[in-house]
Amino acid sequence: RPGQVILVPPGWWHAVLNLEWSVAVTHNFCSPVTLPSLWPRLRSAYEPFACVLQDVLDHDRPGALLGVDADRLCGYRGPGESTEGAPLTKLVVFLSGDVVRAWLRACPSITQMRDLGSTGVRARYAFHERIAALGRISREFTAAVCITEDGVAGTPVDQRLALVCRRHGVRLHRPRGGV
């Protein structure tokens, strides 16, 4: 009826059919209390968006993701964790350092993203989409990504890129002595 409000609880399936011209105001709300239960679905279904959100939360609300294993994705093992039973690398994907630097330059900082508005959000999202694609290759083909410089493998990886790759489950390959 006109003027009424409906609340759809989190996770409930629903559909709306407007029988005549209508105005609807909707709001999706995620509080610090509900974030831990929503995060796994957000990461699996909307990975690039979740990473942009994580970037913003890390910058603006340090600690908002405490209690949420935000970086853990697709079996990532942190330093010192056992690799027993982990699949061996079956494929190494070589990626030019020039390409990676271009991706990093095109990705605005949080402050720049705010100044640029929707253009900045799209640029940051596009960056995360590229890294997410590498993550899917890494997971699906048990692959590692190797950054090259002038055709030589083993280029040191920018710390920012290493963090983003870890978030997306990209296994970085660091050969000993080059290829």
C-alpha cells in the first residue's frame, strides 16, 4: 500500500514487480556486525568490488575488517604456513614488468579515487579485475605468475602489487637465477 515500507532480511530471496509507475528507494546495508557473515559471499561473487571496498576500509576505517579473514582466498598460505598437500605449480605465466607498471599507474590512490569520482572508482575496479583474472588463472591451472623485465624473469615485485596479488590468490613465481 502507498507509504508502506518493507524490510527484506539479509540473504532472503525476493523480487519486485511494479504494476504501475512507482518510485522505489532501496538501501543495502552492511554493518560492522554483519560484515563477517557477508564477506565470504562478497569476495567470491564480486571479487574486484570487494577488493576496492577492502582498499577503502583499510584506508578510512583501519580495523573494520578485524575478525574477517579478508586476505584469505582460495587456499592462500601466509608466511610460515605449511604447504603440505598444496598443488605443485603446473604452469608459469610470464607478464611484462612494463604492463604491470602501467596497471599500477592507472590505479588511483584512495584520495585520487575520491577526487575523480566514478571515473576513479572504475579505474580502481579495472585494476582489481585484471589482478582477479590472474588469480583465476593461478587457481584454475595451478599456475604461478612471473614478472619479467626485458625478457628476464625474476623482476622484484612492487610491494603494493604483491599485496594485491595475495588478496586475489595470485601465486607469484620468483625464479632463482633467472630464466
